[in-house]
Amino acid sequence: MIVIPGPASLGLGWRIASELGVEPHTVEHRVFPDGESYIKLTKPVQGEAVAIVQTTSPNPDTRLMQLLLMAQTAKDFGAKRVVAVIPYLAYARQDKRFLDLEALSLDVVVRLLEAAGVSDLVVVNIHNEASVRAIEAKHGVKVHNLSAVPLLAEYLKKKGFDRAYSLSPDKGAIYIAEAASKVLGGGFNFFEKTRDRKTGEIRMEIKNLDIAGRRAVVFDDMISSGGTMAKAVEALKAQGAERVAAACTHVLYMPGAEEKIRTAGADPILSTDTIETPFSRVTVAGLIAGKLRELG
Ligand code: R5P
């Protein structure tokens, strides 16, 4: 399979190619002063299966547009199959209409990818696992949703969090804490979280956990404003947790998030390289390469 690292995922794209033992195809790209993107593939793709690696944060709209340009161009020049590797899939949080007349954003994104010739979508910890089935029921795109949680837990296990308690910030993400607990071995639980859809204000019910003097890790799919993670960490510290790590697959790196989470008492804060930030401690290259090997 040909690996094409897109402009948003140069590091990860090259690491995936290296895991697969192939030379990546580079892409010529630039952004014009008015914000439009220019894309040119640099090697033929006729008759080949190609994997285009392009995450979609920061600047999700530009990154998505570049991905569409790369996918359609590969198709136009005869690629037999186009796999979009989107380590962090933007717009996945809007997988339902929460309010009347809202856009169904995830659906629109998948429609565009399909129209550009994408047959397979490889993502890491999509926001809502249930949306995978919803996409496949409605579109001709196969979705491969990989989990980086065991990798994060393995990393933490080596850094003194063996037997730590694993927590998810809400009930819907309990499967994340459960998967982490299989590696760390210290049990798992979840917070009761509610968010006001209009104001964005978060409320988290704090359980009486047997956490005093113990280590804990809060696992989430993403950190955006940092509000959710900070509240969870704060609650655990208030209940006497000795040390709390904040781990997530994707850090969107919004201004102020780090300070909020550190002030709450988290140490360390870590994520994967689905979006490259100073918190990327774990690479998903091997995980994605394994899936691409399967897809041939
Ligand atoms: C929500 O359902 C997600 O899993 C995350 O908890 C959320 O997106 C994190 O956002 P923030 O950092 O803005 O609280």
C-alpha cells in the first residue's frame, strides 16, 4: 500500500510508512494568501491502493479540504482504492441533531469523503463508537475505529501507574476506563457528567470512590477546553488521590486548557500523536500500520 502523509500529519505519516517498511509519497502543498489550499501528488498512483494520512486539527476545515483534494486527485489518477487515515476525526461530536434545525456535521463530512472516492476510513477513538455503525448503515464507507487507550495505559503502567484506578469522565465513555483497567489492573469507574447544550457549562457528580492515597488516571477521548478533565482531576484530588494522570487520545490544545488541568492537580498530562502537541507521548503509528497491513 502507498502511504501519503498529508500536510497535517507529516510526522505520523512518516512513522506509519516506516512501520510498514515503505517509502512515503510526499505531497506538494501550499495555502494561498486568501486561505485556499493547493495540492499536487508527486508520484503516480495508477492501479495502487493508497492510504492518505491527514488529521483534522488544528484548522479542521482547511485540513478536511486538503484531504478531499488529495483523495479525489488519487482517484482521478487511477488509484484502485483510497483509504483515508484520519487519526482525529473533526466534526464527530456532532453525530446527532441535538437541537432542531442543526447541521448533522459528521454525516456531511462522510458524504464528502465518499464523493471524493474514499472507500475506507481509519480513525482513532472516534468520539462516539455508535456513530461507526450509523455511518456504515448510511454510506458506502467502511469505518475502522482503533483504540489508543491500551497504548496510553501501557505507557502509564511503566511510569508508576500500575494498579492505578481508571476513570472516565462520563458514563458513555466507561468502555475507555474499562479497557485501560485491563492494562493497569486497578479497577474502573465513571463520573456522572452533564453539559448544558446552550451555555456549555459542565456539571460532574462526584462519587465516593475508595481513592484516598491511591493513584488514578482519568482517560478521555479528547481534551478541548480542558474543563471536563480539570473537574474530574479536581474531584479525585479532593477525595485524597495521591497522584492523578490526565490521559486522552486527542489534545485539541485550546488556549488555557493546560493551565486549567495542571491547576486541578494533574501530573502528567499525556496524549497520542493523532494530533501532534507537546503532550504527545505515545505514537499510534504501529496501531494504524497494523490496520493498513490488514487492508492490504
Ligand atoms: C465529551 O463528550 C468528550 O468525550 C470530552 O470529554 C470533551 O469533548 C472534552 O471537552 P472539554 O475539554 O472542552 O471539556
